[in-house]
Amino acid sequence: MPAEGDHRHCKVCGRVCGVDEETCSRACAQKRARQLASRRTYVYLLYGTAALLLIVFLSRLLI
């Protein structure tokens, strides 16, 4: 029998799930995947914008 502390909580809804699982259900797993994809897109846009601003700034200094 597992000890009382041998569990994790779902990263989406906070319910108790197994030690080897990040989410408690398939619906939460899908929602987590969408969240991660959205965060990845946001980071790419952030880095792209920073790179574009750096290029514009450096090109103004060299001209």
C-alpha cells in the first residue's frame, strides 16, 4: 500500500493524480498541451521581436 504522501497534483486543475502522471485526465492533458504550445509561441514572438529591434538599432548605429 502506498504511503499517504505518494502522489502528485494535476498541473492543470490541482486534483490528486498518480506519481508518474502530470495530469489527472485526458482532458487536462490536452489543455496542458495547448497551454505549452501557446507559451512556446509567445516566447518565439518575444525573442523574434527582440532580435528585430536589435537589428534595427544596430543598423541605425552603423549608418
